[in-house]
Amino acid sequence: MGSLKGKTTRTEPSKEVLNTCNKLPAGILEEHGDVNLAVDIMYINEIPFFMTTPGAIHFGMVELIKNEKISTIMVVLGQVIEAYEVRGFKIQHILSDRQFKHARNI
């Protein structure tokens, strides 16, 4: 044991992130293809996160945001909408509180 101590090195783990997107179960898009998306900003230890929750499919998404400017929020919202549309969902309505009223006309 003494002769091995300090001579063995730890192999560095792979930095590759696997992104596997499984296909949706049959019938999900027919039943829940049109989505009403609820959005809000949540704080954890004073760090803002953009949260979205679709109505019927119960799948939440959370995205770290650096600030609450409308430009930042619209970029993140566009990314979220794109993620749903890639999988075949269609966003019908976006539900929010008064905090997002300045984004209504954009």
C-alpha cells in the first residue's frame, strides 16, 4: 500500500454531455398538443430564474436569467417556445402576471 500511495492518478471524467431526446408517447400530441404556458420569475437566494409550466402536460422548465430586462426575458421565452415547438407542441396562450405587462405588445 505504501508504495502505491501518491503514485496513482485519477482519470479525468469525460466533459461530454449527452443530450438524448426521447420520442413522446403515442397520443400525447393529439391530446395535449395545444399548450397554454404559464410564466413567472422565481428567486432563489436573490438569483432570478425564469419558470414556465404548461397546463396539462405538467412539465416545468427553469432557466437562469442574469436580469429582468424585457430583452433578456424575450430571448429566454423564445428559447422555451422553440423547445416546445421542436417536440411538436403549439403554444396557444402565454399566461403571466402584471410583471410582464410591458412585454404584451412585443
